[in-house]
Amino acid sequence: MSDTSASLLQRLREQPQGEAWQRLVGIYTPLLKQWLGRYGLQASDVDDLVQDVMAVVVREMPQFEHHQRAGAFRRWLRTILVNRLRGFWRARENRPQAGGDSDLGQMLDQLEDPQSGLSQLWDKEHDRHVMARLLEQIEAEVRPPTWQAFRRVVLDGKDEETVATELGISVNAVFIAKSRVLARLRREAQDLLDS
């Protein structure tokens, strides 16, 4: 993980390539594929649409303004996804389509509406997915004892004294491990997750 204190989105705005871009792709490609897969698309179309969405993100990232609004990036990404899907289906209007396409416009309208159940599902799945991916990335970048202490306290809900005893380290070392990993997680998640 980068040692910079800037969030992933800040690093992407400053330089939309390299390590920050790879991190974003690694986080969001599986989520976008999962969502696009719900629309009865062929795997090659899903791959093309994911590339389209990510191309818009990288092209427009320098102009994206978060303004500390909860869920701003998540909503922006969802809007890009909806617009790319609408464009895809418009381009295919004259081609035979699989059954169920008549409901597609209605589903996309729901996805655009922040109050709809589908939109709220996007928000929940987004946050769950992004958190899991960030934790995977951080785990690969910290020493195993640091990760074990963090995981046992924060993810498993064990108290620091118990974890210190289990791992054969001091309680202070457990607190330090927890603090370091949480700081990295907060930094990476800033602007991607609401809290």
C-alpha cells in the first residue's frame, strides 16, 4: 500500500494511472461484473461494459468532486453504470434481444433513483464489497502478526488482552497493530465508503 496519506480517489485525481489505478480496478471490476451479470448479458458484453465504465471513471476522475457528501463516489459510479447500460441497449435496439428486456428500462430507472430498493441494495453491496476488497489488499501488505492481531480484535471481536495472550505479544502491541491497520483502512476507504 502506498505510504501517502492521500486517499485512493485523491491519488487517482492527481495521477490516474499506476498503483492507484490498479487498486481501483481490483476493487471495482468484480463488483461491476456482478451487477452487469444481473442483466442477462453475455460475458463478453459484461467485460466490454466494465471497460467502458472504467474508461469513463479514469477520464472524468479529475473533474469528480466529492465535497464530503456521503456516498458521492458510489452514486457517481452507479450513474456511469446506468448510462453505459442504457447506451448499450440503445445500440442493440435493432438486434434480437433475450427475453425480459422490456423490464430493463424500469430496472435502470430504479437503479438511478437513490430512494429505490434496488439503489439501496447497490449501496449495501458496494460498501460490503469495497470493504472486503480493501481488507484483502491490506492483509497482503502488512506483516502476518500485525494482521492477526487486527483481525482477532476488530473482525472477530476479541478483547485485546485475550488476543495478546493468544499471540504471545504485549497488549500494547495489539493496540498498535489495530491502530495501524485501521489507519490504513480509513485512508484507503476515504471517499469510497460513508464511514
